[in-house]
Amino acid sequence: MTYLYIFVAFLLPGILGYGGGPAAIPLVQYEVVNRYGWMTMGEFSEVVAIANALPGPIATKMAGYIGYEVGGVFGAVVAVFATVAPSLILMIVLVSLLLKYRDSPKIKRLTMYVRPVIAILLGIITFQFLGNSLDGAGTLQTVLLIVVSFLMLERWKIHPALVIVLAIGYGAVFLG
Amino acid sequence: MQLKIFLAFFRVGMLGYGGGPASIPLVHREAVEHYKWVSAEEFGDILALGNTLPGPIVTKLAGYIGYAKGGILGAINGVFAVMMPTILLMISLFAVLSAFRDTPWVNGITNGVLPVVTVMMAVLTWSFIKKSKSDFGWKIVLPALVAGGVIIGYLNVHPAIIIVLLLAAALLQKDKTTEKENESDTGKEGK
């Protein structure tokens, strides 16, 4: 039964997440935290952090890890399969049909219409992460870390992996 | 061939930071420039095709190009090579962390990382809002965001239901002017 739940939890982000892997983050969060309760929001935020610090596609990293935590190696296989296979199989099977209609306004509208929903879900997660930060690190440290990491990421264009490693170091030394 | 497919997508997986979309240029380098499996034009087609479908983009590219060059085994090979190494890294990193779960410094790591992830998610949110704004304009996007936020955040409607309704609307909506424009465009291409 667990494997069926894992399959469903990752199938939805796989078939509804328009906008590439990052669009799957809030949909995975909804299933894993809100619906099935496999993780707390704090644990999920660690998954997002570590996934961002490592290379490679983000949706499959999350699926592989969470699937493994919930259902072992086979759980990981099921989660990754549900994330990747449906849209890949559609792409291979429907290639000629899709090429014919790829400029159709209907097809373009699909991504356009889903994007604001993803934005809402990402916004909700952002506020939840902010709330957890305030609880965990306190207001002063949270504000400090947010300002500094924003400058590093967006202004100075420092590599996200390096920023996360620095945050890990800072947290381990000063926030334990 | 299978070894080349593996190596190409292994490199993409290990060198691509910032999730799948950020890895697209790396796939281009391997498949178009290095191995010349597809022309730049074909690559553009494949990418456009992948973007019309949901789900992660890099695994779609890896699977599709792997399939074109090495059949079903090639598809499995490409997808496996692009994602497996980092999944293993992720599982082993968390194994190390959970071994020290109850020590204060692991707790500190969470506290230090959370604000940074908050920033990353905020930036990602903003990029989705900006793209929506260029599609619809603020007058539609702002009320839609507020309404959607209430429906999902307070009324606890499952986002999948809203997405499915919107997908249906996108497909069923008759847009005569753009539909005609598109028909004449494809007509020209046909000639």
C-alpha cells in the first residue's frame, strides 16, 4: 500500500508540474507534508536545501530521497518512475502530434495557465519557511541570514551550492 | 553508444546546478556540440516539445535523446545517468546528518540553512510571478494570485484540482483570433 501512495504522491507533480523540475517542489511538498505527513515542514526544507546544494535535476533528487526514506530502495524507484516516466513516455509516443500542435495557442496556454498556481504554491512555501526560520534561528539571525544570502545569490551571483555550504557552517557553529 | 549516452548525461547530472532548467545548456553541449547526435535545430524542437509537457525537463531531454540514439535501453540509460549519481549523493548526505540528528550542531545547520532556502524559494516565486505577469498583465495576475492563495491556503482545496480545471480551460477555450493567426502561420510553413 505504501508503494501505491508513493506512486500517487509523485505522479501528481510529474503530470501537473508545468515549468520544469522546480515547479514540482510545491506539489511534492503538498503531498509529502500536507497530505501523507511523511515529513515535517522543517525536514522538507532541509531536503530542499540539500537538493539545491547538490548538482542535477531537483525533482528527481527529491523523489529519490523521499521515496527511499518512506519505502527503501524500491520506494525510491517507484517515486522516481512516477516523476519521470509519464511525461517522458508521452513525449516519445506523441512526438509527431506534439510537433504539429506545439505552436497552437491551446498548447501554449497550458503552461501559461498553470504558472500562477505554481507561483501561489511557491509563495505559500516561502512564508512557511520564513515562519520556521523565525522559530528556529530567531528574528535577528533570520533577518541577517536572509539579507546576506540574498545579496550573495542575487547581487554578487555567488554559486548557490557555496552559499548553502556557508549557511551550513554558520549554523553549525553559531546557531546550535 | 550506450556508454557514450551514459557519459554524456552523467556529466550533465553532475555539473548542472540550480535544477533541471539550468542544465539545458549542458545537454546542448553534449548532444549538439560534442557528440553531434542532434542538430541545433532539432535540439530546439525537442526542447520546445519537452516544455509543452509537465514534469522535470532534463530527464525528458535525456530520455528522449537516449531513446532516439539507443532505443528503450538508451532512454533508461540516459535518465538513469542524469539523476542517479545525485540521488545517491543526497541519500548518503542525509545518512550522515541523521547519524548526528540529536546533536546541537545539526540542529544549528537546519537553523542556518532555513533562511537561505527561504530566499531561494522567494526568488523562485518571483520568477514565476514575473513570467505570469508578462503573460497576463498585473490586472489579471494580482487578483488571480490573491484568489488562488485564499482557495489553496485557507479553503485547503487540493492544488491538483485547480490545475486540472485550468488545464481543461486552456484546452477548451476558443480563441478565434489567435486560432486563426496560428492556422495561417502553419499554413505558410506548409507551403
